[in-house]
Amino acid sequence: MPNRAIIHSEQAPEAIGTYSQAVKVDNTVYLSGQIPLDPETMTLVEGGFEAQAEQVFKNLAAVCEAANGNLNRIVKLNLYLTDLDNFPIVNEVMARHFKEPYPARAAIGISQLPKGALVEADGVMVI
């Protein structure tokens, strides 16, 4: 049986469903999707798509840090956008939070996200 641990950060939003912020199995951390919730108020950040993308990466970073990692340890990132016209903006925001070499990534256009969010991200990190 692999070594498994539940990862939790007070600096990221509480789970709004039946899931953990992340699960670590041996040296791999599976990061649940983060939407742009302010962890203190549990409400969506204001300021449009760019502000929401910034908050998503801040939330992911907090969970990574709770697992003794950081965003640059993510090897696979999935982005979910309700409007693919925001693709260039999410690239700009991501470039502020990640260093090369960048993780493998998918950007997926979807119709709706929890709480009316415009963007969500999840990933897999190796530490």
C-alpha cells in the first residue's frame, strides 16, 4: 500500500464539497481544483478574469506549500475557462507564477464553474 496523506492549507479556501485540497501519495501530490475564492471570506475575488486567475494560482501555491512544494514542482496543470477568449490573459498570469520549464498543461473551455467562477485549475505535483 502506498504512503498516503491528506494535504490541507489554511491559506487556501476550504473544500466546498466532498474532497480534499490535495492528496499526497509517496512523492506525488494530486491537487484538487482551485477556483478564485478568497480563503478568508470564501467569496469570489472581484476585478474580473485576471484577478480571478491570480487568486487561483495563489490558492494552488498555498496548497503546494502545505505539501512542502511550490508551483514549479507541478508537472501537469489543467486549466478550465468559461471563455477561451481569456486564454492570452491566463498565459500572462501563469508566466508571473511559474518559471521555465513549464508544466505540461491543458486549457479546456467549459460552460460553467462552481460559484460562477471564470477559471479553475488543478494539477499534479512531484516533490
